[in-house]
Amino acid sequence: MPTILITGAASGIGAASARLFHAQGWTVGLLDMNEAALHDLAQALGGAWQRTLDVTDAVAVQAAIAAFAEANNGQLRLLFNCAGILRFGHFETISLEEHARIIAINVQGVLNCSYAAFPYLRKTPGAQILNMGSASGLYGVPHMASYSASKFAVRGLTEALELEWRSYGIRVADLMPPFVGTPMVASQTFTPPILKRLGVNLKAEHIARAAFDQAQRAGVHRPISAMFKAMYWSAQLSTPGLNRLVMRWLSRD
């Protein structure tokens, strides 16, 4: 039975992915800081393996991933780095501590988990890391500056490790959706102009399905939604100046 370990599993995309992979017969491991929600989800999934975890704590990450792998014959088929936080707002109105926390969870958390998972992925045929990227990793998005920067980092790490680890048979990819209707987005008190224009047209279940599909195939970046797929591929052919003009127009007040 294939195994998947999901960070940020207690709600949103992580929880939707856990339910889908479990329904498809995978052995699911759940990691999240929200102990109560994590416990409830694990019980709903028939007592799935769980551990409360802060992904910025490298020592705790090492221990948690080792424990899950050891409970599954030392193997790990898929690590889904889904944990992340978001804050909309003007850059200067968000505290420096909060900017740093966004980078710590969204970037250092991915580094910690990927590093700790490597020995077990290496032992597992068809192993893969799937990172939670974003459409904001394509071009810097106003009012999402540190979040956008974090997703650029995830994109770069994904591309580098996809080349570096292919010699071990480990695939590395990311998902790149635009805005998704999750509690994280719903809890924001500021609405960026770009969100008003593009809207929220995806649910967590759509991203879970993309994650499951990506687990079965090769590829590096997986843009999600027809609109963003068109934007993504046109951006590959456009000049940086044109991409900047498009973002400036979408983000105008």
C-alpha cells in the first residue's frame, strides 16, 4: 500500500488531500500544529497515523518523519509539503515578525521536511515530493509580497531538486493554483485588488485531485485552473516587462 505524509493536514487542502488519498487506498500520515483538528481528522480516517508538528522545528521534523517511515517498513512514497500560511496586506502594515514567520513556515518548513524525508524516499520505488506552490510564484503579487516571495523559493527548490534527485529515482513537483477557497483565505481581513478581479473559483478538493493526479505522473510544475494555465504558459513565452504590466493591471486599485 503506497504511503503519503502530509504537512498542514488538519484543514484546507491538506485535509482534503488526506481524505482523497485515504479513499484511494493509500496509507496516510498527518502532520499539523492543530492538535484537536488533527485528532478529529485521524479518527475520521479510521485512526490514521498522526503527529502534532511545527515544520519550522527541524529536530521535531526529523523525528516525526522517521517515526512514520519506520511504521511503514522504512519507506515513504510521497511527501506532500502542504503546510503554509498567508497574510494579505500592504507590506509596511504587516509586522516584520509576521513576514519572517511566513518565510519560516512556507520555505524553511519545506526545506526541513524534504531534507528529513530524503533517506526514506531514496529507499522507496517511485518516490516523490510534492510541494504546495502557488500562482503567486510566477510573478510577484502586490499585497502578498512575502507570501509571493516564499512561493518563488518553493518553485526554485522544486526545480533544483527535480534535477538533482532524479539520479535517486525521486520525482519532485509543485502545484501552482490561484486563489483557493480555504479557511486561510477566508480568514483574511484585507482583500487585494487582484483577488477582487480574479475571484476564488477553486475549492480545496480541486487541489487534492490535482495532487492525486500528480502523484501518478511526471512533471515539474502543475498550474491549476484553465485561467491560470493560460496565464502560466503565456508567461513562459512573454518578456518579463509584459508580465509586469499584466500584474500591474490586475493589481490596480
